[in-house]
Amino acid sequence: MNLENDRYRLSGGVDPLDLVEEFGCPLYVYDAAIMERQYKRIRDAFKVKRLKINYACKALTNINVLKFFNQLGAGLDTVSVQEVEMGLHAGFQPGEIIYTPNCVSIEEIEEATALGVRINIDNLSILEQFGQIHPDVPVCIRINPHIMAGGNSKISVGHIDSKFGISFHQMPLVQRIVESTGLKVEGLHMHTGSGILDADVFLRGAEILLNVAKDFDDLDYIDFGSGFKVPFKEGDIETDIEELGVKISERFNDFCEEYGKDVCLMFEPGKFLVSEAGYFLAKVNVIKQTTSTVFAGIDSGLNHLIRPMFYDAYHEITNISKPNGKKRFYTVVGYICETDTFGINRRISEINEGDVLCLHNAGAYCFSMASNYNSRFRPAEVLVYEGKGYLIRERENMEDLMRNQIEIDLGSKGEPTSKGSEDKKVLIDQLLKGTS
């Protein structure tokens, strides 16, 4: 979002305040031009014979976003059979979808197998069961490289105590299962965490994965996962994807030459592709001054954007109603009946009640982690595409909140309703209305 002539603008000159006027607040807005820019950056960074970028759709699952990445040529990384079905609905071919669940039942994996997508297995028990049931279905195996990486412990998933993946020290057990069941292993996979800065972390993981790969003869692809860090504020550091591309490409090309064929290099970015494309717009309900703090309370809360409370994540906050106002310090909080804080002592252009604030980097793991906590409705979503804002999800209403609830008649004091109790209720209603 750029500041032009005292007003913020999205791609194509779209004014976010006009979107608020049209679609209301709170509102998620996604800029397709930024998604495309990020996709092309990562695609162009790696110079290998075969490359596939699979969008990790758990970051943002709106069907229109899936369709957009399909249009760009991406594949799809999924973690549930429901995401698989959404991907198929969005137009992805089964062979372009990789299904990488964790701790799901063999029954769910059977459902995904029936849909024809690529299956990625991350534990020995399921690998053995799958091999006995489907020895003819090629699989990918998720390796745990025992590398601690990522922005914090909650998003580090490749360390020794992680629930994800099969330890690379357990490869003899994997080989025994493969040989005894006749399974064909078509791919290897790893993912060490999110918010990784150091290219050497990827290279260390790459060395482990490529050494394991030498023991499998029929690999078609090797998936290095993702975890690339994006900037969350001005001057913030980020993964140098171009530098990483040079280093990984060189090592991967050497591996392919040694291996004797051109294996496909895969990545599965989510946050890298959509984080910076997302903006969350919320209106200020109240300015509250205490003895030490000025609170700006907005018409949203952790029910809509939980990352600051869940991960201590930083989201830049700007007052798009008064971009050039005098800077003051505010603690921005939500309307949920919990400690519900988006930013503490942030320097923001002077805020008045009714102003619209923008929380930046709201494209990844924001709406997709939203809930109806406090019986609040989830917000609307808008996609800015080629200079126009399109509504891609309606704001929820009371009907949505009640849709799957089934009311039963408990009668008086929890007893089943009888004819007598119904007559009594009618009489009480009449007395209250003064009509008896």
C-alpha cells in the first residue's frame, strides 16, 4: 500500500477507504499484484531444469486466491482432505496437488488417495499401513532433518522433538518398510520452520535431504518446503530469495548430475506469497485514556486476527484516514472479552473515533485462523485485481452463526414440554401483555 497525494493506494490506484465505504468494516483486502510479484520472484530465483512452486494454501484458502495461483502456474500444497477438495474445485489437476497431513487417520489418507493427488507421509506407522494397502501408489516421505529453525518455537517444525516428519536417522526403518511392501517412493520432503533468514539453514537441510535421496532410485521430485521470512515493518530483514536461489540451484544441479536424471525441485511457500498482499482494515470504536496508556479500541479482535496474541507476531498499524497526522503513541486493542492486543505503544498518526486503521501483512494465517469467538461474525474479504475490488467472501450474519445449531425444546426447568406446560406458557404471555 503506497501513500500518494495524502491517500493510500493499492495496485491500480484503488483507494482502501473506498473499499471500506462499499464493503464495510472490518475488512480483509488482498492485492493480487503483490501475490503475482512474489510468485515470480521465487520462480525466477531458482535456475534448475525442473521447478515447481506449490502454494501452501493453509495460509489463505479463499477459493479465488487458489484459482489465481492456479492461473499463474503454481501447484498446491495441502494439509487436509478438505483443502485437497478445494484445490480440485479451484481447477488444479490431481497431479499438481501434494497432500502433506500430520497425525491424521489412515481413513483420511485413503480419501485423498481416491482423489488421485500426491501423498506425502510423515510417520512410520502410516507408511507401513499405506504400503500394505496401496503398494502400487507412489508416495513422498517427509524427513525430519533435526534442524531448529524459524521465527519462534511455535513455528519451528524440523527439530528433534517435533511431531512432524520421520527422523533421517530412521531411514533404515523406512527402507525396510519400502522393501517389504514394494512401495515406490517418488519424492522426499522436508520443512524446518517459518520465518527463516539464513540461507545456510536451507543448505544444511538440503545436504541432509540430498544425502538421504541417494538411497532412493526412482525419485521424481524433492520438496525443500519453505519458511522464507518476509518483512513486517519498514527496514525489516527478510530472506534473500535471490541469494538462496543461486546457492540452492548450484547444489541441486550438482545432485541431479550425480543422480543421473533431472529431478524436480519443489518449494511450498505460503506466507512468502500472500503475507504482504493482505491488509486488514478496522474502524476505531473508542479512544480510551488511562493513567498511563491511550487505547485505540477497534471493531475487531483476536477472533479475526489472532497472530499477535498467538505468536507475538508484529503487524504494522497505520491510520489510513489521517496518514499525515501528528504522530502519537497508542496501544491498539480489540473488542473481545480477553486480553486482546494488536500493538503496544505504537507511534501512529493521531487517531480519532471513526478512523480506519490498517494492519499490514494480513494475507497469511489471518482470515484462515479466524473464528466466531464471542459469537462475533467473521469479516468480508475483497480481492483487488487489475484495478478493481471484488467481494470474494460475504460478511457473516446471524443466520450463518446459527446455521448448524439444532434447537431442542427442553420445556420448563429442563423437563420435556407437555400440553399443560404449553398452556401455562400461553397464559403467562397473555398476562404479561395484559390481555387475559
